[in-house]
Amino acid sequence: MITVIGEAIVDLVVSPDWACHAAPGGAPANVAVALARLGRDVSLRARLSGDGFGTMLREHLTRNGISPRDFVDASQQSTLAIATLSDEGQASYSFYANGTADWGWRATDLGPLPDDVEALYLGSLAAALPPGAAYIESFTQLVRAAGQVVIVYDPNLRPTATPDRSTERLRVERQLRQVHVAKASAEDLEWLYPNQTVREVARRWQRIGPDLVVVTMGGDGAFGLTRDGTELTVPPVPAEVVDTIGAGDSFSAGLVDALAEEGLLGRDGVTGLARLDAATLARLLTSAGIVAALTVERAGADAPRKAEVLARLAQLRADLGPPGGA
């Protein structure tokens, strides 16, 4: 079982012609849905409101195969995110989040992980916004100390909601000490560390804690850095972009799915991640990139199924031809 912890919110998507529609969203919820579509057993530890939007979120999550065992009933209203699309399909976000369900975590909401959990995924606003973020941080420290579960972290920064750069840098670096895998976008790193390169930040992060640091770079592909200093950049997977909503979340899900394929979850993953080689890293980055590419080819955070990913991987291999050009 893979457990995702964090927000499930409602995206009000605003297109360039100002048409609007409501859709289930929230980065952790998107990751959970994408993992379920990739065939993984997934639970989502999220605080879900009893309002109409909360009902919509519950139905969306369970319909996509997510176990409801970790849903937390919340008395507050659902959070609303405004996702405004540019003519090129790029999304920018603002939030109506004051006093809403997703940030009110309590210690009683975060009981021990069941024995069947092999990976914990966290990040985004639930790990950043008070009052609940401190409880999530303490919970993650306990999970890390137990040594049974691989922890994957994407800070997934939202400067409109957390605009203090210095405070966010301290918060992210504190949380990096608790995780085995850190994934971020180049855009996040540029905001958090102005005038530093992706490579410089990745090395900084790895000195803090993670065995594997992965950075998505849009049209420049994806970069990975392993514990032994191996660096690798893979090119982007070709895609006809409709919009970028959920692309980073799908990449994260694809990365966790690829870790599972390589036997790098659970106790074996905790030890194995420290010994990643370049060939394994290349497979991880390529698989995650395929999941993201398939997502941007359709509107909204509409992650692909496993069969689609395997078909695109086969197509990529066919396009490259046999090894050695034979």
C-alpha cells in the first residue's frame, strides 16, 4: 500500500475565454489518483469536508480506486483553488483557504501507518500551512525513524499562499531531513533559491538528507542525482500540450510507481535507494516523464492508466531503434 497525505481540494478552472468549471484537485489527491490508475494500492489521508464539494471529492477519489480507510471527516468547508489558464495552457493558482478543512490537522488525525504501507508521499500546502503542517511534520519524523517506509516529498511550492521566501526555504530544508526521495520543479527551485542552478540546489538538498533528488525541467527534461553523486538528465517525452494541470503530480506518481517496479519501496527501498545506479535512475526518470507527458495531452489532471504508459514506453523504444543502431 502507498499512502499519500495532504489536501484534496476543488479546482475552479478558468480558461482564457473566462469560462469556468469545478474539478476535483489538490496535488496530493492528484498523486493518489494517478497512482491508483497506474494499478497501485493507494490510500489518501486527507481531511474531507461534509459540504457538497467534500461529497464530490469523496466520490471522485473512491471511483478512481483509492481506499477510503484514511479519510478524515472534517467540520470545516472545502478549500477552493482558482486555476487560471494562459493561452499556452499554463496554469497559475490562487487559493481560498482560510479556515478550511485541509489545514486543520490534529494529532488524532495522524495515527500510526498500518503494517502494509511501503511508501508515504507528502508535500504541497498540507505540509506548509499552519496549524496542521506541524502535526504532519512530527508524524513524518516518526515514520522516518521506524525505517520501514520510503518517504517521497514534493514541496510543490505555492508562493501566492506562502509568499515568504526565507521562511519557506527554512521549512523545506527542515522537512528534507525526514525523506528518502525529494522531487521538485525547476520553477520551484528558481523561486526558492534565486541565481542557483538546478545542479547546485540538488547537491545542497542531498547534503541535507534525501538519497535521491529529482527535478523536472519542463522542455529540458528531468534531472536526477543519486547518493553516490551520479547525475543524469533525460530528455522530455514528446507531447502535444493541452494544459499543464496535474503534470507535476503525474510525474510524482510515475516516479513512485517506477520505484515500486524496481523494488525500491518498503524496507528494501530504504536501503536500496542509497545504491542507485545510472541505468536504474534513467528508467525511473523516463517512466515518470511518460506519465506526465500523457497527462498534459488532455485537459485537466487526467492521469493515464498503466496500459497507456506501457504503450508509450514501447513506442519510445521503437523510435530509438535497437541498441548500437543495428
